[in-house]
Amino acid sequence: MVLYPSRAKAILLLLVSLAFVVSMIVSHGIERGIAGSFVVLFFGLCAIVFIIQLIPGASHLKLSEDGFSVRALFRKSKSYSWSNVSDFRAVTASPGRKIVVFDSLGDSTTLRKMNRAVVGATDGLPDTYGMKAEELADLMNSCRSRALRQ
């Protein structure tokens, strides 16, 4: 099974980013110094990321009998085996934004320790792939349970 990020969300974020860039240029914000230039540069880079996100195959979550792998912006992370990850759970990462997190066996790097301190888990998924975080966590737990029973 392969899950893809929400195209509607990427398009909405692209339009918001472009709106900030255009409004800053139209209002001559760049002429106001470094702050205006920073806004144009930041939201311009955001727009590029959201355009890349819309390219087919750029990002996905691939679930298999053995485990899962995540691809974000054409960059593939390592594959995770179902037997090397904990249960999946939805947590609030910031107000109004939930993500799916899990613990994985492996190196106890500084980044993983920081992740654990911030969200209570060593790893997380970069997107909810058009689902609510709770639904995605349930799906991942179901796949994990089925694989571990076999």
C-alpha cells in the first residue's frame, strides 16, 4: 500500500506562500530592508518546496508486509521493519497540528533524544497523507500487528 500527501494541502500552502511573496513585492517591502527581503526569500523557498511536493513520486509512505519506508521530496529514508518499531500514536506537535510518532530501535543519537524530549518519541512521520493523525496511527498499528502475528 502506498499513501501520498494531500495535494489540496500542498496547493493551499503554495498559494499562501505565493501570496506572501507577491504582497511583499507589490508593497515594496523589499525596499524596506532585510526584513522584507527575508520574507520574500523565505516564502519563495516555501513555494518551491510545495511545487516539488506536487510532483508525482516526490513523497509517499510505502507500507509492506516487512515494514514501511518514507520518501519526502525525492529523498528516501531508511526502511523500518515492523519488529523494530513501537506502537504508533498521534501527538500534538504544535497548536492545531497533530503528527504520528513512534519509537525505533537503533542508535540513540542526540536528535532522537531531543525528539523524545519534545514529542515523547524518537521518530515521526513527516505527513499524515491526507488522513487524520489518529486514523493513520491506527492503520500503521494494524499493519504492524498483522505483520508481527505472522
